[in-house]
Amino acid sequence: MIALTLARAGSNVVVGDLREEPREGGEATVQAVHGLGRDAVFVRCDVTDSTSVTELMMATVDNFGSLHIVVNNAGILVEGSVVETTDEMWRRQMAVNVDGAFFCCREAIKIMLGAGRGGKIVNITSISGFRGNPGFAAYCASKGAVVNLTRQLGLDCAAHGINVNAVAPGFVTTEMTAIYDEAVHNVLAGLTPRGVWASPQDVANCIAFLASPLSDHICGENIVVDGGWLIGTPVEVSETEQEAPRGARAGA
């Protein structure tokens, strides 16, 4: 969705992924971009390997002559409380979500600095980087790290015309959130001020904004796309509760 949204906005696209298939990645995305009249290539990349990331970035320059926009969308979710999280689970979560974002940012910034034309980098964080989420210790820690990495890189790169920002989705209907059954999905939607989960397009639209000249004066920010989840949850008061004395409603 992100690649297609950027292509519609006029970008040629390099799709980097660990697996070419099966899923809506690899050649399927490349062909969809071609259908929109833009050029695209697929490059196999393991973001936990800095050498693989360097090859991805250089392939972008080799194919299109420059690198203007980087979206760091690789991520995994490891479920478990802190006592349930093994060394291997912790390291895998950090390797993909934190190391991957760092390696991609570092290599992209090197290329953008060398070219001297600025650029846009968009990381994908999460509302879990700003608050706890019971049972997801490693995931919350990893996203919190990327939140602050984004702030630091925004500070470091602003003077060079390189805007580093992030999009922090709330609950989005994706393969990753398929762990929630329908009942939990409905409860979480009910606790969201807008009453619905985000779609992948909602997130892609925000990324497109941060990748465009419209965001030239935004640096190091994490823009939340969560339907209002972080600002507060709706409170529904029954008719019985409304009729009760104020002190009774407050539990006095």
C-alpha cells in the first residue's frame, strides 16, 4: 500500500523485502507499480544485516540515479511479558525493529549527504512506543527506541535538508494484527474515539505527506495515526448512571 501510494504521487519505487513471495510484496508490488505508470524493482533485503541494507540502498541509486525517499516499514511483533520474553525473542525483536531502522537510516543519510540534495526518511513507529501494551514487552521497547531514534536523527539531519520523521499507527487491519480475534477487535474499536481501526491506506496517506514537500518544516516528529486512541477513550454513561447523584457516579 505504501509503495502504491508513493507511486501514485509520482515516485519510482524500490521494494526491499526478506521474502519475495508469498504475500503482497516482491514482484506483485512491482507489477502493480508498473500498472500505475511508474518504474519499480524488487531487491531482496534482510534489514538485520547492514551489508544487505547497503546493497538495497545502492541498488536504488544504480537503478534510478538517486535516493530521495526512504520508508522503514520492516517490523515484527513478538508477544510476551518481560518474564516470558527469552533472550532470542528479545534480540530478534530488536534486530528487526531497531537495528533495521538504524541501518536503513544510517545508509540513506550517508547517500543523501553525499548527494547534497536533502531527502525524506519516514520510520514506522507505533502508539506502543508511547505507552505500555500488556503482554508485549519487547515490542513496546523496540518501538520506543525508534521513536527517540527518529527525534535524534531529525535533530542531526535538519540542517542538511534531510527530514527524518515517523508515523505511529494505532490499531490497523494487517497481517500483524490478525492475532486479535473479532471480539477483541470490536472492543478495541469501541475504545477508539473514531470507532474504527485504521486501514493501511490511512497510514500510507500520512507517509506520503511526510515524504512530500508539504512536510519540509517538520523534523524529528512522530505523527500518530490512531483514530484518537492516545488522546483518550470514549466514556459511555448509561441512563441509570446519569440519574445517580454525582458522588455515587464518582464512587464516593
